[in-house]
Amino acid sequence: MGAWTKSLFREATSRIAADFLEAVLAHYPRRDFQVRLWDGTAWGAEKQPRFTLVLKRPGTLRAMFSSPSELTLGEAYIYDDFDIEGDIEAAFDLADHFLAYERSLGESFDLDARLQKLPQSDRPRADLRLLEFSGKVHAKDRDRQVISYHYDLPADFYALWLDERMVYSCAYFRKSDEDLDSAQERKLDYICRKLRLRPGERLLDIGCGFAGLIMHAVAHYGVQAVGITLSVRQAEMARQRLREAGLNDRCRVEVSDYRDIDHEPQYDKIVSVGMFEHVGEALLPEYFRRVWDLLRPGGVFLNHGIAYSATYGRRGASFVDRYVFPDGDLVPISTSLRVAELSGFELRDVESLREHYALTLHHWVQRLEAHREEARRVTDETTYRIWRLYMAGSAHGFRTGRLNIYQALFSKPLHGHSGLPLTRADWYHV
């Protein structure tokens, strides 16, 4: 094909792509973004777009819309078939609009005809991440493999975008423009006040991460604490931090599955923050029974975890399940509360922190993007793109209400007595 013929072909392909976009976006209410085609042609907002969708290859659109799903769109991004410049969180409203065409493309002759005119992708696809985990889902050994996949990334990577205490869970903001470090410290203290920790009490943290919570509880509330995690790298980093802070005589971190804990005597207080999502619906009875057995009568347990809205039904395969949290299993809050009560717990309080997690993820995305070159150096390009997309998409999920996050406080009554005060006033003394 000569240069002149190639030029005509590129121009024709660009026109077909622009026509397809015009048809797909005919009823999309917001035009505050731009699409830039592979030949530099721009479509959409001309001045200061909130974000720009950069299509890098002629076959990208057809690959994205042939079978649109959360997974196929996500894979097109991490394969670098397209990029998102600017506010990636804002792009998820557009993604929702695209996903609506999962059904309408097959029902609309016009859209399908336009799609068939687009060039096919000629880029070979090789799996970027072969997630081959052995064993039955949520078996102990498989859980170790899955947790290692997500949490055993270099600590230097997490340090690029987490707060100074390395807390990888939802912060608690006093106001929307508060800095992340202050909001995370407030969250740690808020949990300690909800647990009503007292000097000398024994605290167990199931899924302790980098030990931020137990360090705060020991330093400020005088407890004796044990944290457990399945991530070897997290445990190594946590132990180092305990030594540097001079706290390792009052708390320790173990690499352990919650099903294998055999500590005596029982704990006065138990907490789990951001681990619950990995348990699996089928194992919720075992999870709550195990916590019940580990908690002394009269003790309390705070469970902090993400939940799906009971009214949300995802269509198609999940990008997060495939590339971020394999075997993750979110359930509506009503499901977990019922299992907890059937295990003997008395529910004392439930609080949604949905808006707080949207703000937390917004901070994380911005901090990751600000350190993009370091993130690529510490890990690789694919990991950077996976985490940028996952955190921005999660922020969108919390803003729209598809996802929620709850702190549920349970008591283990002693002869009917909870041992708790009549009001929550002591939670809000600051």
C-alpha cells in the first residue's frame, strides 16, 4: 500500500471512528471530555477537558465494544490500547455509559453496522498476569497465594501513596479538604474509642497490615496487642516499624490465618479492618464463630469491611476480581449482620463510611499519579496501570453507592449484660 493510499485509509478510518463515537454518545449528557484518536484527530471538548480518552490504535474501539464489560474495558486500558489523561475518576461516568451498550449493540442494527465498519485489532494478546492459584477457593493455602499476590508488592510502592502510618484502609475525615495523614490518624483513634480500649487489655487485630492500628492502640491506650496477617512482606515491614517505635515489647505481628489462631487467654477486644472482604460468603459462619471463641464474655468486636449494595447487580466479568483481588467476595451488609447474630453476637452499632472511602481513594489516586515514575520503577508499567484503574474505579463505586463500607460493632454479652454505656458520647469527645 502506497503512502497516499495509506493516508486515505487512515482518514477514512478516523471518520468511521468519529461517526461511531457520535452515535454511541448521542444521548450522553456530559461533553466535558475529549477523545483523541491514534492519528491525533480530536473529538469532543476543545477547551480544558476534564479528561482525554486517548485511543492508541485503529482497532481499539472495535475491541472495546465487541463485547463491552468491566473486564474487557479494563484489559484494554492495562494493555495500553487506550490511555486516560487528566481526571481518571471522572472517566468512570463515561465507562458506565459504554457498559450500557452491552445489550443495545446487539439490539441496534445501526450501532452494530457502525461497529462492523471499524478496523479489527491486529495486536496479539498475551496474558499480562497469569493468575494460576492452586487449591479450592478460600482454602488456607490458596488464601495465602491470593493475599501474597495483592499485598506482597514492595513496601516502597505502598509508601508512595499511603499516609505516613501506612494505613491501607478507609480514612475518617472531619471535612472534605482535610489532608490524608490527619484523616487516617483520626480513623485509628476513632476505632480505639469505639472499642473503648483500656490500659492492660488484650487486643487482637485480624488483618493488621503494616501495624498502624495496633501501634496507635499500644502507644495511646496502653493495651497489649497482637496483629495477624497472611502477607509475609507486610509482617516484615510491620515488625521493623514496631522495633523502630520501641513498641515490640507490648505488641507483636504474626503471619497467621485467622482460622489458625490459638491464643490463650481470650482477648478483651478484637478488631478487623479491611480483611473481611477476603473471607468469602460461604465461610462467614466460621469467621464469626472463630472471633466469638477468641473474645472473652463481655468483650466487643469491631468489623470494618466493604459491602455491595443489595440493589446493585454487576453485569459481566469483574476487572477487580481478575487483576486486583482474586477470590474477593463482597456481600450486602444485611448478609454479614445476620451471620454474626446467628453466631451469638449482639449488634450494637453500624456506621457507613461510604463518602470517607471515596475521599480516601481520591487521595490515593492523586498520590499514585504524582509518583507515577517511581511506581513504575518500583514495580512495572502494568502494575501501575492496574492500581490506578482499580483505585479510581473503586472511588467511583463508593460515590455512586454501588459499594459501601461499614463499621459494625458487636458485643459478646455476659449473662445478658453488654458492659457498654447507654450512649455513644465518649466516641465524640474530640
